[in-house]
Amino acid sequence: MTKLRVRTVVLSDIHLGTVDSKVTEVNHFLRNVRCEKLILNGDIIDGWQLKRNGQWTKAHTHFIRIVLKMLEKRDTQIVYLRGNHDDILAKFLPLEFENLAIVDEYLHEGPRGRYLVLHGDVFDTVTKNFVFLAHLGDWGYQALLAINRFYNVWRSWRGLEYWSLSRAIKARVKSAVSHVSNFEDHIADLARARGCSGVMCGHIHTPADKMLGDIHYLNSGDWIESLTAVVEHWDGRYELIEYQAFVKEHPLPAEGPAEDLAAEAPEPSGKLAHSPGASPS
């Protein structure tokens, strides 16, 4: 099957260790993408939930194996940014091991200029200054997701598509809309102050690809509800990819998802074959 070949892939908020993580879907996405750089922009592992009653499955382990195989077999550069749910990493940053970097912030250089990459929780006052309230809010969010699971089981019985309750609330409740807008403005201001032409973040689980004045704002969304990623094509063009559309072009195998990359042949010459300025698929 033809893979999607791009320069860079950005993923955030996978929340491994939680029952609501769409890890099967993100594993399928990574198996069908070839890139020179993979940016994991925070909250990849949900340490908060693992401390409570989180669930770690084989599929979660397979995600780690896929990333390590990309690092080992394809010579992919991996950049892992600390989020708030994996904030235990803050004690050890920055760390670098050959093609793996674990950092707080990152400057991505591409054909369209310099982009500031950060998770974004630094602009969340509750997360930063009121940790107890942040955990309380996370508990409420998990409860909302549990309700959403049962509701979507009922919808599937009726032949209806998946519907996200929390996304609908964020889109309609005035305070939530205001919070997202303020978050975006603060992130854009920081990128501008750093002399960057764009910014990539996650954290708020609201995917976006838009201009905020002179700043190109990209939010890679999450793999709980939106199931989205940002990719940078060879010509420097950025694209927000939705899994629903991606899986139509790269369907799941009839026998079910593969477990790892051990049987895959290495890429020719250890690098991706591409035509400059093109966006291969």
C-alpha cells in the first residue's frame, strides 16, 4: 500500500494510558506515513490518569514500538515536547540522544520559515498555577468522556455516526469559546515575539490551521476526539489531516491492524524518496 510521504508529522494529546485514547487509529496513521521528522507535542502519555485508574494496553505499547522503530530503522528525527499530563519529564529536560530530543520548546525550521513548537499549557492559568483545579477539571472531562462513550454505543446501535459531546460543548459554550480564542492569541503573540512566522501547539484539543494576523497558527488537535495531525509537505505547505479522511485513502487491512514494524523493509538509503516541491501520497 502507498504511504503518505511528508517532511514532518506533528501529533499531540494522544493520552496513552487512558481508555479514551484512540491508539489503534494513531498507530494505523503512523504505520502509513513516512517522514524525516516526527514531533510529539505533549500529553502523549497521560501520567495523571496512570496515577489514578489508567489503563495501559498492548496497543499503547505498540505505539511506543512504532516510534522506536521509526527512530531505529528509518532514521527519523523524533522531537518529544513535555505536556502537562506528562509533566514529570520537566525534571529532566532537556535531553538528547542522537536523533531523539525531549524538550520544553522547539524551533522548527522549514521552507516557510521558523515555527515555534510548544504544547501550550504555559498559557493555561489553571494548569500552571492551580494544579488542584486542573486535576478536578480533568476528572470532570473524563466523566464527560465516559458519558460520551455510552451515548455513542447507543448511536452505533441506531446506525448513527460518532458524535463528540465535549467538542460540541466547547463550540457552543461562550466561556469555552473565549478560552480557546484567548489561548490562540497568547500563543501567536509569543511566536511573534520570538521572531517566528508560525506556531504549532496542542493542549486545548481544538485542531486549527489559520492565520492570526501575520502568524500562521497550527494546532494538531488530539487523539481522543478530533483524531487529527499536522503534516508539512516537501514544498513547505502545512496540512491539517483528519483521520476519517485519511483512513479512506489508507484503509485498515482486512485482517486487522498490524502489531509492529519488525517485518517492514527499511527505506532505500535510509531516507525518504521524494520530489522537491511535491507532496507525494
